Amino acid sequence: MSDKGIRPIVSEYHILWEALKHYEAKLDKMSSMTIDEDQELIYDEKLQDLEGVLNSLKISAKDDYGLELK
């Protein structure tokens, strides 16, 4: 994230990570509970997008502070 001018502090990385992981769990639950195939596809696409965001955040935390987000 620092390449784009944003460099969160350590605690902000942790807050973002926890919030995104919570959202991921919610989307996963909603995807598995829906009976509407179109809605399931929407949730699954959001999960894929979120995976990219989580990977980017993980890389940025590692590069900026040597943090290992799990």
C-alpha cells in the first residue's frame, strides 16, 4: 500500500486485517446459506475479490513493517 501513498501504522494493519477476515467469514456464511444461485455467485465473486485485497494487505504489512498477518 505504500506505493500508492498509503502507509498504515502497525495497529491499523491489524484492524484492517481483522475487519476483512470478519467480512470474509460473513460472506462465506451468506454464500453457503443462500438458495439463489445468482446471489451465491455474487457472494463468491466478492470472496475472490476480497482474497486479492487480503493478499495485498499481507504483502504491504510484510514490506512496511515485517508483519506476518494470519
